[in-house]
Amino acid sequence: MFDIGAMELLIIVVVAILVIGPKDMPKAMRTAGRWIGKMRRMSNHFRAGIDNMIREAELEDAENEWRERNARIMAEHPDANAKVREPENLLTGYRMEPLSDSPAEGVSAESAVARADKDRPREEPELPLDPPAGPRESED
């Protein structure tokens, strides 16, 4: 930080003992420690404030850039909203049922699972019978 060598530190200690005296040295060291601690806390608080301001500015810039890019894309593709379609059933072979907030009488999760299980194709996936070929670990 200040690039103080051992010789400079020894000179500072000797001068402090001569000026303050050995009797008052512990009190002076405590006072110096308190002041150094206050300066560090203030420095950390200041640094955190600056970091926070930089982070907010970067977020604002990113948001503005996103907003501009979104506006440009929407201008290039004005019919994008018309091309929106219903989601696909990614589970092939299963029938999708709409969810509702208030299920009708007699409709429960168990009955929906039973109906879906009834509609499911009965093809079982093929599982390999032999372990994969490859290097085997030696038993030690």
C-alpha cells in the first residue's frame, strides 16, 4: 500500500516511543487503530456506493439496449404476433386435457391420469440387455 520497509517501520516505532513514551503507547495504538478502522469503513462504504451506482448504470444501459433491439425486431417483423400458435403436445401418444380452476364433478386428478393411461400406447421401450462395451475398471 505505502511500500514501507522494515527499516522505515523501525524508525517510526522508535520515534513514536520517544515522542509518546512507553507508558502512553498502548492508549495511542488503540486510538490509532480506531481511526484506521473508521477510515477503512468509510472507504468501504464509499466504494460500495460507487459500485452500486456503476451497477445501476450498466443495468439501465442494458435495459435501454434491450428495448431498442426489441423495437427494431418488432418493426422488422410486424406479423410476428399473428404467427403465434397453440403449444404442441410434446408427449406423443398422450391426449392433453385443459386445466381448469374449478374441476367439474367427478373429474379428479386420479381420473385424468387413468384416462391418459388408458390412451397411452403400450409399446415398451427397448432396454439394452448387455452393459455397454468399453474399458473396464481393474479390481485392486
